[in-house]
Amino acid sequence: MHDSIPLRQAVDGKDLRRAFGAFATGVTVVTTGGPIPHAMTANSFTSVSLDPALLLICVDRAAVMHGCLTETGFFGVSVLASHQETEARHFADRSRTLGAAQFDGVDWVPGPLTGTPLLGGALARFECELWREYDGGDHTVFIGKVLWLDHDPAGDALVVYQSRFRQVMPDWSEVTA
């Protein structure tokens, strides 16, 4: 045990957000279908398992999306390409019209298995069945079982770094792990 290391009792939320911002992450739009479709921009997304095929998203408990996910049991994830900053901003705007109207003027297609809206032009698109939920403090960690996917290996990703949209530089070396 390290008795000489003082434990900090509280972490400032603004400092925490800035520190988390030091990690570059991709940008996605998470969607649900059903009678009242919904979408939100999210960067809390990651792969979990290849067998079974699982991914996760984290959603604030106060977000409209939180209730939509638990009601529908299915969701989509569209990994945005570098040219899709407009879509990212649109689905992050809390003042936008909700319901089906929020998809007006957006290139999207219904997922082939669940009908969940998936964005056209995205680098990768996933249709998922809600598999598990875990307490994540002020968020819930939703694990989705991947039912269907497609991807465009030729595109470049839209990323967020230090609270700003960025683009991936071409010709990065491939990571094979």
C-alpha cells in the first residue's frame, strides 16, 4: 500500500471532461427505430467481443435515447465519415425536432433486419439487439449484439479530440492486434 500518496476526495467535472478530451475518439450516431425513431450523436462507442459479436455504447440516464433503447430493444450505430460533421452536429443539437422529423434532410436508410435508421455515407453501420445493460454512474452501458453490419474501408473517419471535430490523417500505419 502507498500511504505516502494522498487520495483526492473529489474530481472536478470540468477537469475530468478536459482530461477525457485528450483521448481522440470516433464519432457515431446511435439510432432507434419503432413508432417514434430517435437519434443522438455519441462518441462513447467501442467494440467488446468478436465471438459473440458485441459492441457497447454509453448513454446518459437523462437522455431521450436512454428510454428509447430500453423500450425498443434494438439500435443502430453509424460510424461517421470525415464529411459528416453536419450530421454529427445535427443529432447533437438538443433543440432539433424529435421523432421521425429529425431525419428530414438526412441521408438514411432503414436497417435490413430491424428497420432502425442508419446513416448513408457512414464508414460502418451496425444493427444491434440490446444484449445487456450495466450501471455506469450517470450513464448506462448498453451492450449490443451485432445482428448486421456493413462498412466502407476506403473512407476517413470523423473524430473528436479536445472537444473539436478532427479528421484522420491519411497514410497512418495499420495496427494489427
